[in-house]
Amino acid sequence: MLKKKIKKRRVSKSEYFINITVTLVLILFAFALLFVPRVTLNAPLKEIININSSYTDKGITISDILGNKRIVKPLDKINTNKNRDYNINYTYKDNIFTYHISKKISVKDIEKPKIKLNGNLKEYYCPNGEYKEQGFSAYDNVDKDITDKVKVKKEKDKIIYRVLDSSGNKSEVVRKLIAKDVDSPSITLNGDDNIFLNLNEPYIEDNVTISDNCDNDLTSNIKITNDIDNTKVGDYRVTYEVSDSSNNKSKIVRNVKVREPLKTNTIYLTFDDGPRDGTTDVILDILKEKGVKATFFVTMNGNDSLIKRIVDEGHSIGIHTASHKYDIIYASKDNYFNDLEQVHKRIYDITGVDSKLIRFPGGSSNTISKKYSEGIMSTLTKEVLNKGYQYYDWNVDSGDASFATNPYKLYNSVVNSISHDKYNVILMHDTKTYTRDALSSIIDYCLSNGYSFDSLDIDTMPIRQRLNN
Ligand code: ZN
């Protein structure tokens, strides 16, 4: 067996010392490293800040081995209102060392201008026409209004709007164009929405007015259908339909009511503004004595018992107004109906009658309402019908609210204004003493001259004046 002698190397004393020293130094160094604070930047090394924006430096964070943290802010200040580059320095000193960190911040205009289009991003235009520019504007954070810098490029199916601000930021918006007519023709009735015909009275077609965004004249495309039978009392409809060359359709309806004609030779006495104690009660006595029925358009005035008597004694009761103040009731639709509802409720609460008869203060033809709201009477006359009411004007003004201020004048005024050829709806006021005092003679004259009396009801053909507002 071969024996090998392995010679053991001896470590010298000096080598041993060196080894120990190096190890100790390394341990000390590692130990010292533990006490070196950790430094962290709280924002990126390079930052770009938009001009005119607000900026707060996040600083650097110094943390030691014990977990203590402190934030160090730079001494340098930044003006964010100017285009400029900054070197920012953070300095921190401890017992042994000084630490330095620097970073770059650039203040720049990095915001794109904004293009705003009037109209839509997708616009339809008439196939037989051209798209009409709806307009646009451009605004930049630095340059402000730069609408005049917008470059418009029109292509077959789109428009491209581009703009560049003074810092070279670009914006672009595209508007899509589609050659298609998507709008229906507009259709409005000529004449009234609601027509009243006497039995056997011919219906006269007023037609409609059409306008369309793409087609000039659609008159020949109007289709009118109606189911009117004027030999029968009833409600009928006239329907108007129209379609444009792109087949967009519109439709509107007119209502026609065929009614029993009012009898000529008939007198409808109508009393407004009451009831009033001392006049209405006497008027009711006279009507009872003569066997005549009349119509009372009442207010909130007078005793409740008079409202009850009107109904109990077979007269018609209608709504006049609660306030009779033109500046209030004709200022708005809501005001009018609030006022009307008060009287409607009063009548209902006292008598149980859900009255649908209306007389407008000043009549439907009044012009005073124009002072408070333009067009209010046109709105109200339609709206009351929509709500199921019926309004009644007059064709004989007794004059008791103007010139006929004593019983003799009033008597003369009435007997000279009534006629055998028409139905006479006479405007009177049961609040006037001379009306009360003339009534008996007026009724006697009428009866002895072949007239008869009747009261209005919801199916009575209304007398209506021409609207002036
Ligand atoms: Zn009145």
C-alpha cells in the first residue's frame, strides 16, 4: 500500500492576526451599515409638470434602523407658471455624513387644446342636400381661445377638425356625416283643434300646414281621413297623415263634435261674479216666480246657502273665478287652474256638483291678459277643453258692467239686443242692484214676445268669441 505523507501547512502568527482583523473589520462595517439611514425619493427622478398647475414637492424620506422616518423637502422653489427646467436638491446631514440627492423637474405645457363641436359627433343631413356646418370652438389652457387656428378638412363622410397650440400639443375631433333624413315632417292644424258642428251643418276642411327639413312641398302627400256623420250627434275625428320622401311619418288629429243646434228664439240668462247676499237671493226669487231657468258663473263670494239654492232650484252652476284678479290668474297656466280649482271645490263641497262649465273673467276674447302673459288665452282655452271643461262666452252684453247703470238703461239695452233669429246668451251680473231690479221686466218682455228660456249645460253648443291673445 502506498503511503502518502501529507504535509500540513502551518499558519504563521502574523497571518492569523490579519485574518482576525479582516473579519473584525467586516463585522464592524456590516454593523455600521445597519446604522446608515435609508433614503427614498417620494416621486420619480424626472418629473414633468403641466404649466399653471399647482405643484407640491413630495420630498425624500429618511428612515433609520429603528423605523423613525422624516421627510426632507428641497430648498429650491418652482414657478409653475413658466416653461423651465429645474434641478432640485435634497440635502440631509447626520452625525457623520451628508447625503445629497438631486432630480430634474420640467415645467411644460403638456395639455392638449380642447375642440368643442356644436351639434353632434354624428350628424345626419338631407340626401338631396349638403351638411350645414353647425360650428365649433377651440380652447387651450395657455393660448385661450384658438378657434381661428382650427383647420377643417371635409371628406365625403366626415369632417376632421385639427388644432395645434403654441407648445405643439395637438387635438383632433372627427364629425361623422350620414346622408339620411331622420326627421319627421312637422304638422300643425289650420283652424281649431276642436270643432263644433250643429246637426246637419257641413264640416269645412281647414287642412294642415306641413314643413319638412328636406322636402320643400309635401302638400300632395297629405292623407286626410274622417269619420264625421253630421246627421248624427256624436264625437268624430279627422286624421291627417303625411310622409316625406324618406318615409318619415307624422300624424295629427282634429276633434269634431256634432251637436243639437241651439234653438233660435231662446234666451240663456247668464250671471257672473256672484253670489251676493241681497241681489242673488232676489234674482232667484224672481226666476222661481217666472218659471225661468238661468246659469250662474260663481266666485268665492256670498253665502254658501245661495250656491245651494242655485242648484236646488234647477239652475246651471259654472265656475267664474276665485280672485277675479287678471294680473294673477292670467300670469300663468298654473295660476289660472289654482284659482279655478278653488271655485270648483266650493261648488262640489256645497252641492256635490262636479261643474265643468267655465266663464273666463273678461271672456275668452279679453286682451288684458296680454299684459301678464302673451298667448295665455290660446293656451288656456285649449287646456280647459283637454281637462274636460267647456267654456262659454256671450253674444249679448247687457251692459250692466259698463254703461247700463240703472234698471231702465239695462232693460232697453237687453230688449234692443236680443233677436228671434239666434240663440241669445246674455251676459249679466247678479251682484248689481239694477240688474236685480230690471230682471222682472226683462223676463216679462221676452215671454210676451215669444222667447223661451233655457240654461247652459255641458252639451250646449258654446258661444265663443274670437281669441285675441
Ligand atoms: Zn266677472
